Amino acid sequence: MDAPLITNVDFDIDSASDAGLTVLEYGEDIIESDGMQSEKRYVQHGTTTTFEHSMAVAQRAVRLVNRFNLDHRVDMRDLVVSALLHDYFLYDWHDNAEWHRLHGFTHGRIACLNAMRDFGEAIVNDVVADSLTNHMYPLTNVPPKYPEGWLVSLSDKICATSEAVNLDRFRGGRELEDREALPIIPSMGATRPMSSADPMIDGIGPVRSGAYRTLLALRRGRDAIMR
């Protein structure tokens, strides 16, 4: 049976899983950054914060590598960084802000832009950038280019499904402890809003998804009726 997932950096190292230790080995600098810590402010799925989800995805990705002997196919640093930052969009996607109404289709690109700003191209290299931008495949219909991206995409779906159907979400809301003490890092999605009518995403990758274009058409129709 898999060892419990580590969802913070304050844990008993003797009881940590191998995957958890690997994530800390290759991603401790990312985990301890203000940007990553700010993810504790936001609930992602059910009662799981974005920080907890990202930690879980990173460990799941490492476990997949170990389970299928893929260590010779992936760069572990790129894999862990990609998994930790795949949802680095830095906002509460449950609120009604207009600029992230298409969250499911655009947050990968926003995560990539934020990560490039905060960690630089030395860390957010081609593998990481592609993994962040395309981890929502097939929703955006642009598949990951590298094995690391495929592992992040699969791990994300496994963890998101588990979090979404967790019975704890039906037992009342969750109060986030010390929320006001956590850092607030602005999202580039707010300062560089998505061009909703544009099927291209600033050269990072084309959004060819029919679902995306259908959603845009529905929103335009709704807006036209409400005028």
C-alpha cells in the first residue's frame, strides 16, 4: 500500500514516503517559495488547497515513474518542478472574476507565465513550460510534448478525481488556518487578461479545442442577450 502523501513541509521525515522524499529533494526550493506558500490560501477541489493538490500531484508523478521504471526516460527535477507548478495560477478560481471565467482552458498558460516571472527560464525550461501549459489535455486539445508533461497530466487527473469525490467535501466547508498570514502573490492572469476571442494563446500554444470555441460562442451569445 502507498504511504500517505505529504501535503506540507512540516512532517516526520522517518514516516515520509519515498515519493515524498524525492519531491522534497528535487523541489524544496519551489515548495518553500512565497508563491507556492500562497497556494495555501486557495481551495482547489473539494476541501483540498491548491498547495496540497500540487504536492499530491508531484508525489503521484514520482510514484508513476517508480512503478513503471521510467527514471531513465524523465528528468526528475523537471518532473517535480512541473508537477509542483502545474496549477501555479495564483487566484481563487471559484470567484466570479471575468478574466478567469475560462479557467479550465487558460490556467495552464497563466501558471506558466507566473512561473516564468517568479522562477526564471533556468527553472522553467522548455520541458517545464510545455508541461504547465498543456497539462489540461485533452480539454485544450494540445497534448504535452515531453514524458514529464504526460506524467503530470495523468497524475493531475488521478488526484483531482480523488479530491473531488472525497466525502469530506460534503461535511461542510473548510476553514483555512492562518490564511491572512500567508503571502499574496499577484497573478499575471489579472494583469495580462486572456484574449477570450482569440484562439491563440500568445504563441505558447494554439487552443484548438472545439469545447473551448463552443464555450466562447455561448458566452458571446449570453453577453449579447444581456446588453
